[in-house]
Amino acid sequence: MPLDRRAYPSDVSDEEWALVAPNLALLREDSAQRDHDLREVFNGLRYIVKTGAPWRFVPHDLPPWAAVYQQTQRWLAVDSFAEVAGDLRAVLRMAAAREPEPSAVILDSRMLRSSPESGERAGYDGGKRKRGSKVHLSVDTPGHVVALHVTPADVDDRAEVGRLSAEVQAETQDRVELAFVDQGYSGPKPAAAASANGIALEVVKAPEAKRGFVLLPRRWVVDPSTSSG
């Protein structure tokens, strides 16, 4: 698409826009209600995401920051980005000669340090001695995101298995049969929560080599006769 401005590295390409546009056009692109070009609004959002800048730092040659922010909230309210992620995952899987939807996933979580924007999501994780949020995540075996949600950091991973399993099945039309987890998800309650959504949990134990202290082989030997110390 020709632009009346210099392109930013964060601008969406024609190929990318062709993939995401069907899930972002909540109104027709030529709708009389639209004050700004939809692709340029999306470019404004990508600029903020790529640079980490505050909303008010949207460049002046893109739509006004308030328009970008308001449209982003509309997209979030109707799960547009989840639809985009699902389409992209299906495309990548088919390009790798896989079925569009996975039959097995991996469940895990990660800790995010709190920020002023964390608000009610912030909590204290006594195990890691950190305050912040926790992302409960499911990916397919190649590593593409299937589902995720965010909780305070003090929420137990095992307590979220039921919710995450339900989100996985809703996203994949109940295709998933197996979920791999680490030992932090052991026990009958998480297994039962996953089973209630038609998913069997398989706990993957850490390799023996990763446990405890491992002596690494010497990489060099200093000749005492040449040592200056």
C-alpha cells in the first residue's frame, strides 16, 4: 500500500495485513463511520508494541493516539487478537505439514515482575520471592501459542489447569487429547481438572543430568612452569 509518509520498521506488510485484516475489520474499511484508515490505526498499535512507547507517543503522521487506543480496546473486547493468533498458528502448522489444530499441547507458567500497570493482577510469589503477575500458557508442540491468561503471581499453577484446559479446547474445537506438564502440576486435582475437559495430563520428569550439582569437564590445564601466579 503506498503511504503518504516514510515507512516505519513496525509497519505491517501487505502479506501480514492480508492475514490479520479479516479479524480486525469490525466495520467495512470504507464505512462512513471510519475517520482513519484501519491499516494505519493498526500500524499505530504496532509502533507502540514494537517500541514500548506510551500511547501518547504515537507519531504525528499516524492516526491520533486516542483513536489508536480506542480501536485497540474494541479489538480486545471482541478477542480479535486471539482470532489472529489462531489463524497464524493454523497457517504455520499447515506449512509444516501438520493438522491445523493440535492434538497435544504443553501447559506451563511464567512469572512477570509487577509494574504500575499491574494493578489487581499483582501478587507475591513466596517461592520465587517476587511480586508481580503470572502468565498461565498453553502452546502446541512446535511452540505456537494456543491459549493463555494472567493471574496474580500467588495463584497456584495446579489451580489453573481446569481453566486453561477449557480455554485450549474452546480454541481448538476440542481437538486436544494430551497435555505435557512439568512436576509442578503433579497430583490428582490437576489431572482431574484436565480430564474434565477431555485432556490427559502427562508429567514430564526432568532429566537426571539436570538435578543437583554436575561436575563439568576441564577445558584447559595451566602448566605450572608457565604460570606467573
